[in-house]
Amino acid sequence: AQSVTQPDIHITVSEGASLELRCNYSYGATPYLFWYVQSPGQGLQLLLKYFSGDTLVQGIKGFEAEFKRSQSSFNLRKPSVHWSDAAEYFCAVVKASGTYKYIFGTGTRLKVLA
Amino acid sequence: EAGVTQSPTHLIKTRGQQATLRCSPISGHTSVYWYQQALGLGLQFLLWYDEGEERNRGNFPPRFSGRQFPNYSSELNVNALELEDSALYLCASSLDGGGGSDTQYFGPGTRLTVL
């Protein structure tokens, strides 16, 4: 069965430090991959997505993610974190063809220290 | 342009009652998706509607149902509420549900509490 794993439930970083959030998926073929962010009291906002092509994807708010097929990973990175980045981050995969269904990871909650 | 809207913001029910949640998609979007976000479980896919038809559903019992209206708005109904139905219910919409490449845009959610 398809699955998405975000191994880190909570991450704390200092403002200005770099960030990497991990995402691993289990899938028979290359799926479509997404990162969303959820701020308190708000819905999910799309940060970036990967369908095909260049494995390094740029998103909004200075985020990027790299697809590594050999590791079945799609880790999210940011070189310098801002206090406003504190939120919960979700990785999601969806089948590239066939019946359409998103599968989300359980999320990583990011705390930023001033 | 208005985003996805959901109502009500909060809903409190007791066990055995029925809950109705509503969602209005972004103008021009024909696909609506429902998710349950329970504490510690991430987002679980519930239902997908496109052009008024149910296209797919997740691993939820039949007491979770819904429909999509001609104006593409949608309603999620949960019958015979159980305590474990307490969660944030998120609605998302996309342009045409043409496949995984179609980006979903999320509403702020309805917080359902079952007592």
C-alpha cells in the first residue's frame, strides 16, 4: 500500500538557521509529490510540487525540495528560517495516473526560536 | 478572488446525532475534496466530487456521505456521530480533478466536536 512517512513529529530551529524536513514515500512508481504548510487556524497552503523533470523544485517563501528516486525521498529545505515559518508542514503524494487520491504524511510541527 | 470557504467554523454535536458541513469551492473549480484531520493522524482522504458525481472515497464507513450541487458547492454529512469523529474537516477544490497534477486549494476547515 502507498504510504508517506514524515519521521520528525516536532523540529525546533533558531531563526536564521537552515531547515530540512524529511519525507519518505512508499510507492510502486514515481508519484506526484507535494509539500503543504498549515498555520494555526488556517487551511493548507501549497509550498511546492514535483511532477517530473528537474529534481530540485523551487517553491514559495524561499522553500525548495529535492526528489531522490533512489531514496524515495522528497525533503523540504530552507537556507534561513524566519519566525513566521513556524507552522505544521505536510508532505503528500498522489498517484500519477488512475484513481485520484492524495495521501498525506502525519506532519512535522516546526518551532522557531528567536 | 475568494478562496475556498467552509461553514460552520465550529460545530458541536452529541453522539448519535447528524452533522452537516458545507464547502464552497474557488470560482471556476469543479472538483471538491473532503479530508478528516484528527489529532495525531494527519489528513485522511474522505471523498472526491467532480461535476456532481462522487469519483472516489477513502476508507471511511458509509455514514460519511456527501453530495455536490450544480453550483459545485458541496456538503459533507456524518450520520450517527461517534466520539472519534471529532476532528478538523478540511475541504479543498481544484480546477477539474483531471488527475494528480491538479493542485488542490484548501479551506480553513470546520472543527467538529462530538460530546
